[in-house]
Amino acid sequence: MQQLQNSPFFSQFRQRLQAQPHEEVEDSIWLRILVQLLVVVGIIATDVAAETSISLWAVPASIVGASWSWYRRRNSNIPVKFCIAIGMLLALASFLWNLRDSLNDTRLILGELLIQLQVLHSFDLPRRKDLGYSMVIGLILLGVAATLSQTMTFAPLLLLFLAIALPVLVLDYRARLGLKPTSISRRKKEKIVLPFSVKRLSLLLLVVVGLGLTIFAFLPRVPGYQLRTFPVSAPIELTGNFDPSNINNPAYNRGKNSGEGKGSGVGKNPEKGAGELDDTFYYGFNTVINQNLRGIMKPKTLMRVRSQAEGFWRVMAFDKYTGQGWEVSRNQQTQTIERPSWSYQFILANFPTLSQTQEVIQTYTVVSEMPNIIPALSQPRQLYFPTPQIALDPERSLRSPVGLNEGLTYTVISDVPLRDRRALSKASTDYREKVKQYYLQVPEAIKEKVRKRTEEILANPNKVSKSNREITSVYEKALYLAQYLKQNPNYKIEGLPPFLQENEDLVEAFLFGYKNSPANKKITGGYADHFTTVYTIMLRSIGIPARVAAGFSPGTFNYFTGLYIVKNTDAHLLTEVYFPNYGWFAFDPIPGHPLIPPSVDENQTFTLIERFWKWIAGWLPSPVTGFLNTVFGAIAAALFTAIAWFFGLFAKGWTGLFLGLILTIGLAFLAWLAWQGWLRWRYHLWLKKLPPMESIYQQMLKWLKEKGLRKHPAQTPLEYVNVVSQHCPPERAEAIAEISQAYISWRYGGENPNLKRLRRRLQDLRKTSKKSAMAEGRREKH
């Protein structure tokens, strides 16, 4: 063994180790404490966003490791490093083991791996660069939390991280300059002296947050998932057989006695007959819906949606009107679709259409229990879902084999058709027999009565549109009837409408009066969803194919998370009208709802600032809002006129072309002069606000930048002086070094500089530069 140690190889290796420069340990206790706080915030943020409990052991273990590193920072700690290496290998093995079940979304297990590595790394932090690694890990963990978070609970943690990060950067910069760290005094009477200005950092924090929020508000919201791996929950294994025709909605099933068949009507919320409306689950998500239920739902958040565009999150549709509700008449024709075992992707074929379509990607995260339905925008083309099977009914509605439980995530890609009013107004009325069979069905008992009322309404268009023009196209009729129902005060009911009698028809009662009306007053109208039913039957009565669709309105948009918060009270019915060769388009006759449901028809690139302005305008008085709209409209019109006139010059022959080019060059020159003047004014204004020493140093940096010696942001003042000295004469380098050293002593040491001498040295720098330039000019002449 002794002979092996004395061999040439080991001797050279030992000499190289001894010849390596010894790296100094980091003695700044403030830097260590704040870096550890950054890591703790990163761990807690990941824990909160992922709704796990990693921080319960990771935070204490990380603090213990950081404390150990402080007390053992001058020791080699070889045994500990071996233990850390073994721990890292075990963490890697755990990561690879968990990776098998999380191939669909690896963010969380990667975050857990990083936390485990940071805890191990915290036991070996002797040098500043080791603390730098911890800072980066804390930042990465915060980024992981940002991608996982769907609520505003992430916002306070982000602000806390930023508040800690600013002094960390200051202390790290001081350490790079080689300034002596400030220690925490252990004397009771002596106050703790912070190595940074709390007032300045607080002001900087406010500026950074304000600037960030401003940029966020004006940031274009450009649609586009650039990756094709979408968020999906872990695989769900099915037990038992999947019945694609069944929808398990507690709004109907709850309260029934065991063993009783579907539609028996037993309980508080039957599928047929009078009953009580469930206050949690929406009644419209079922193969048969009963609109003779009465009650009020209690708001409850159901899901969060991240989508490239807002829209009606469609759940299902109904074709058969039962007199007091709707049902899916071809429910038994629902087909089962299977996905490949190696992929989460279901391919859904869509019918060809003449309408232009736009791809919209939506990701849904379930927050509360929902039936086994799958909300999606219209015309879904691809579905990424965790179960091996799903169901697709004849009305293009998606169903899950299991109920949607809390935490389930899935993604849908839809080809949403764009609404072209001109094209739809000219659409054919030659309907296929299958369309007539299912989407023109109206009970014979009310068909003629409803048709006459509908034709009477269409015969007097001036009551709604103030126009005597005859309404001929299907699209215009659909628009007019929806608007008529919205604006007619006779159909608005305060409180709950009366129950329907056993053989009473909902549409007839809505339009002509309920049989259970008081003797002195005939009640018409009904619930919000009753408007949709009446509207659909009115369209069918005059030969326009229509069906009822159930789903959710977009919900409340959270400006900070970019998610739509959807509640059970956002669920409602609307009407889909069929246009041959173009497909189905939605209309909403419910008062208070948009006539045309939100869709992708409008450019939503700057939708965030538009929403923000609408929110501001909602708080302003109407005259103020009108005045601001007038002012902004006038400015926009003036700009548009000027731009049109300018480009119109280039269409006026050669004279206009040359005049336009001359004008362009002149405007560009004036703009350049204005820009330079503004920069100069802004620079002098900035210098006046700086302390005298800071002003002198910044003027020197600007002068050196003009000479081609620009200071890199990562360079310390001393590093910059060493680089500049290699490219300057000795007398100039001496002046630069003196100003830089005075700046460092003032900035980080609190010393008072000799400002008169430093200003004189700065003037000497400029004079030597002018003399050098004149001397070079004389040499060139000679």
C-alpha cells in the first residue's frame, strides 16, 4: 500500500490537488439566512400548488442542513459528502420508480426530485457558489409552482419570494466585491444592523411589482400551445363493465330508494313530475331532464378551465321534447371509443362543413364532484383523457366511464366553427330526412297554436328591431325570435313559476298561461332554461331544425392565473340551430345572457386589457365612460385618417411616390432628433436625481461606453477597472481606478468622498481624450 501511494501517478495527483487554489468560504450569515428563506418559499410554493405535504419534512430538514453547513463550513466533511452522494442516488432511483405512473405529466415528480436534492445539498454549502446553486433551485421550484398553481394562493408566495430575492442579490453582489460581511450582534442592548437599506429595497420592490403588473396587463394573449403533450391525470383503471348509455347524475339519483328503476319519480328530484330542484348538481346533465322541478342552486365551484378562447363549455344535447322536459331519443345508439394503451389520445371524427374553423385547446381541472360527463367546446376533434374508454352519443356529447372526481384533469382540442352571418343567412333550407325526423318534432297538441304565435311575432318585426323589413332567412328569424323572448316583459317572473299539472305542456304554459295561475292573474314565463325550451319549440314549429344543448357559460376569468372559474350556477340550456352544410350554431334566448354565446369569432390577443377597461368602465359614471369612449374614438379616427392619407400618396403616380418618400425620410429624421433629445433630457434628469458620487461614476461609465469600453452588467467595478486599464494610457487608467475605488468605498463602505477632486478627475479624463484626438488629427495631416 505504501508503495502504491509513492507511485508517480499518485504523487502527481496529490501535487495537483495541493497546487489548486483554496476557495474561500462564505461567512455572510445574512446571505445564508436569506438564501435559505428563498429555498423554503420555493418548497412551500410547490407544496401549496401541487396540494401535497412535502414541506412538512423538507423545510425542517433543509434548515437543519443549512445550520450544519454554517457551523462546519471550514471543515472538509468528507463522510457527509459520501452520504450526500448515496442519498442523491436513492433520490434518483425513487424518481425513476415514480416516473412509470407519471409519464403524462412529469412536473410534480421532477419538482419532488429537485426538493430532495436541495435538502441533501443544504448539508454542504461552504462557498458562495454553493449558495448560488440553492438560489437557482429556489427559483426553479417557484417556476414549477407557477405551472401547477390554479389559484391566487400562489400570488403571496411570489411576492414574498421577490421581497427576499432583492436583498439576496445585494448581498451576493457585496460578496463578489470582497466587502466584509455584516455579522449579527449577540449583545442584548446592541441593535441588529442590516447590511442593506430596507427603505430602498421596499421602494424597488414596489417599482418591480408595479412594472410587472403593467407589462402583464398589456401583454398580448396570443393563443398557441406549442407543445403537443397536454395535461392529463394519472391513468384510471376501470372495474366492471362500462355502460355508455348511462349518466350518473346525483341531481336525479340522490334520494331514490335502492332497487327502484330509473324514472320512477320517487324522491325529492324525480325525472318526471313535480319535484324539488337539487341545490348542488345541475338537473340538465342527464339522458332525461325534468323541467317541472322548482328550487334554487347554491353556488359551488366545479372546475377551472385554461383555454385559448372563451366559449360555452358544452356537455350534451337533446332532440326529443317530452312536454315537460327533454331526452336523448337515440341514447341506446351511444358508441364506445377506445384509445391506444400507449397514448391518452382519443380521435373524434367531425362532420365536414363549409364553415371555417379555428383550433382551440382547453384544459379542464375538476374541483368538485361532477357526473360522468365531459365538458368541451363544440366540435371536439381530440380528447386526452385518463380512462381507457369514453362514450360518444348521436348528439356529439362525450361521456366518461366514471364520475369526474376532484383533481381530475383532461385536455380537449376542438375545431370551433366561425360564425359567418352572411353565409348563414344564405344557407339552404333543404334539410335531410334524418334532420327533419329528429329536430322538427313538436307535440301535435300544441304545434298549431305555437306556430301561429311564432308567425304573429315574425310578422311584426318593428316591435323589436324598429324595422319594417320582412324577415326571410332562417338566421334572421332565429336572431329575431331570441331577441323577442329576451325583451318581452310578459315572460319575466319574480320568484318561482307554478308547478305544471300532470298533462300540462311547458311551452303552452309559458306562452299562454299556467293552469295553476291565481284566479285574478294569468302567469306566463318561467325559469331561465324554460326560455330555451320555448325558443327551440317555436323554431321547430315554423320548420327550422333546432335542439337544446346543456353546458356551462365561460365563468369568471381570473386575470392573474389565466383560468376560467366555472361554478354549478353557470350551467344552463341554450339552443342550437342547424344550417345545411354549415352545421349547428348556438343562440341564447335567456334574458341577461349574450344573444350569441362567446366564441372565437373575435380576436382575443389583447382580451386582458379589454376586460380590464370594461372593469374600470363599470365603476365609472355613464357620462364619464361615454366621454372617454368619444375621446378615444376621435383619436383613433384621426390616426386612421392620417395613415390613410399618407399611404394614399403612393398611389398618385411618380409625384406622389417621391413626395411620400421625402415625407417619410423627413419624418424619420424628426423622429430621430426627438428621440435623441428625449434620451438626453431623460439622462440629465436621471443624473440630477442621483447622489453626487453615483452621478460622477455613471458619467464616467457613459464616457467610457462612448469610447467602446462598455461595462458588462455582470462585472463588478473592480473587475471593470482591471479590464479598462489594459486599453487605456496609465494616466487615464489611474483616474478611472480612483473614481471607481471612491465609488465602492461610498456605496458599500459608507465613506464620504472628495467630490471636488473626483469631478476634477472626471474633467481631466475628458480633456485627455480631446487632446489625444487632436494629436491624432495632427499626425494624420503630417
